[in-house]
Amino acid sequence: MTLPDITYTLRTASPAKTRAEAVVVGIGQGAKDVEVPAGAEDVKAAYGRRWRGMLATLGVSGKAGEVTRLPAGNEIGAQLLVLVGLGKPGADGTYTSDAVRRAAGAAARSVPNATSVAVAVPADTPDLVRAVTEGYVLGGYTYAAYKSSTAKSGGESNGPNDVAILSSIARRTDAVTAFEEAQILAQAVAGTREWVNVPPADLTPPAFADAITHVAGLVEGVEATVYDEEQLAELGCGGILAVGMGSAAAPRLVELTYSPDDARGHIALVGKGITFDSGGLTIKPGSSMSTMKSDMAGAAAVAQATFAIARLGLPVKVSAFVPMAENMVSGSSYRPGDVVTHYGGTTVEVSNMDAEGRMVLADALVRATEVSPDLIIDVATLTGHMVMALGDRVSGVLGSEDVVDRVLAAADVAGEQMWPMPIPEWMDERIRSSKVADLNQHDWIRWGGGLYAAAFLREFTGGLPWAHLDIAGPSFNSGGASGHLTPGGTGVAVATLVDYVREMATDQ
């Protein structure tokens, strides 16, 4: 994984007196002037009357995303002072976890040559300790596996070896727990990014299955089962096989199980694993294929969330189902007009080869119902319609009202933007419009395609409580780094799934 090998500590040290090479200080936009939040006042005090004039000369405003680097001088113990903007505080004068997470992420990219760093942004609650830790770890992520410079350096980074998160509550048990758990969660998000960023020729379905089972073997309590194309045929997983039949790389289905002895609930997770999507015979324009290695982001998120839940020891059983296929063009590709029989017997008339995600998910969803979970959540880069509706930073959430509400609550805790979308009753008529099969995979009506896809998936959930997360927009960042988000795969939905299960663990 392309994360720097850094030792993280949680300390109560003074940011002005720390001997780290660089000290990061969060600053906000006050009502009249730049504001230094609690925890870093001694840095401002160390500069005395020079502070206000120095910041004014440098044009420092404290707005979110702003980063200013300057030699520290003799006033403080560090050699480099980095000021990161937090934006405006809330009405109560405090900063949100989201603001702190973004600032810490920006800070991580601003100290490339320091061997030791102390981070003094607001961290006086366990939630903020978590936010700082996650933000810094993820903000420092880079994907450099194919850079020749990485090979020449043996994978070693020029970044810091030691990072101290400074917090007034560093000795409290709840703060230490938040700090340690944040590192586990951040590693899972980074692991998701890593898989999404791998070139598609090197992460075919068999290779992806091997990667997941390798990690599963390292996580205590997680068991993995892999079904190859012959076994999928024996099971009758017609959707996975249909999508994968046009590729030289055969499809796979990976099933993960985490079964703690003290389980207080059981959740099934299903993730779309299309390792590359050409559109099949409904071929995409070339410009639309450039990021299609990310069409397995849902599968990566589900697998890594399962590993994080196990590593955190959360008392909830998890059954994860990861269908994998490569949607390619060849003489054996599935065709418009084909009828596919899915696992469980439902027949589907196919009309759009580029609506392949719902085909592989359908088989996996039925498999999920057979383990009798309390609920099912599927995660998929499913539709361009959802991107059109919500943009490229917000995921759509559809399904059972109670599950959707709890997903949204978990997303709020996790700092991920998600929005509820409906599945109108009249979608039932559209998905049943086939004259030759039980369901119609796609109907080419321009409007409401994301809602149609969710209605289609609901047919395979067996009436169980269920939510569908369409992450087509926020799963991949085609632009530059921003806050804790870096270019490429984002790892979206991992934190939300973990926080959903964390909340389940408290249910009585």
C-alpha cells in the first residue's frame, strides 16, 4: 500500500515548545480577525505583537483549504510553521469534524521534507481526535506503485517518520481509543483507494479475488470463499457469468464472513466489482472509459469495511458478497435481447450491455438473502444518472426507509456526503415491461435511470430491509487533492459502513 511508513503518537505537548521539525497549527476565520483555536494559543503568544502583522503580510485568512508555510524563527521550537485554514467556526465557536479532517489532510501534503511533525489543530474531543488522525493519514496517501522513482528508492518515502497529534485529552482512554481506531479505519480507506487505483490489466477478476483473499488471511476472524467460473455455472449465477463471458479474464465471486462470538446483529454487504467497464457491446465513448478501472470501487469498499470491522472487534456478524467481472467486447459478449437466468431463478431480458452492474449484483443479493441477515446494504458505482442528479461528490441512498435513515446518520458521523433518493411505485411497471422475461434490465427511457436501477435491485433482496448506495460520482477523484481526498480512488463508503455497524453494535 502506498502509505508512508509513519509512527503516529497522541501527545499533550505544547506546539510552541515541541522539538518536531515542523509544527502544524490550525487557524480559523474569526468575526474580525484570524483566529487561533484552543490548543495552539501558545504559538500565537510566542510571536507576540509580530503575529498579527506577520499573518497580514502573508495574506493569511484562515479560510478552509488555505495552507501557509514559513520559517519558524527562534520564537518556537520547530523549524517550520505550517498554518492550515479551518474556515469559519460554528455558532458555538467550535469547528466541525469535517473541517478538522480536511485541514489535517491538507497539512499532510505540506511537510514533505520534515522528518518529524506535530499537528495542533482542534482535537479536544474524541471525535476531533478521530478526525485529525484520519485526515492526516489519508491526506498523505499517494499512489506511486508504478513510478520508477518508487522502485529506485525501494518504496521509501521522503516524508516524516514521526507524527504527533497534539491534544489536551491525549491521556484519556476515550481519546486513545478514538486515535487507535481512526488509524484502523484510515488504513481500510487507503486500502480501498489502492485497489481502485491499480491499472485494470493488473486487477482482473482473478487477481482481485486473490488480493482480497490475501488480506482476509491476515485478518483474524475473517473467512473467505472464492467461486470460479465453473462453480458459478454450477450455482446458476447467470448475471455474473453473462457480464464476464466477453472477457479473457474469467469472473469470480468472493464471499467473506466475520462471525464474532458475541454478535448483536448480522449485516450483509454486497459490492459491485466490475474491474473494467468498456460498456460491452453497448460500448462507451473512449473518453468515458478513462476512469472505468474504478468500477469495482463498491467491491473494494465492502471488502475493506469488513476487514476494518473485524480488526475493530465490533460485535456484529458480517457476510460480504463481492461479484467480479470484466465487461469487455468480443465474439462471446452477451447481447441485447439475451435472457439471463439469475441465481434463484428470476429471468431478465437484457437490452443495455453497459448496465452490467445490476446484473452481477442481482446474483450476489440473492446469495445474501440466504444467510438470513438483519439487513442488506449494497455499494456500487452504478449509474451516471446519479452523478447527473447529485454531482460527483455526493452518493445517492435508496431503499427501506429505516435503513436509509441510518445510513445517512452513519455518513454524517463519517464525514461522507450522501443524499436520500426515492424509488417511486411506478418504477415497478417499468422494470416489468419485458414481454419475454420476468424483468427488464433497462428500458432506455432517459429519465430516472438511477431510480430504475434501484427498483431492479430491490427485486433480488427477498423483502429484507435494504439500502443501495450509488457511489458513481464520489468514488473517483479526477481532479487534484483537496483536504483529505487525494487524486484517484477516494475510498468512499468504507467509513459509513463501519460507522453503521458501530451503531448496530450498540443496539439492544
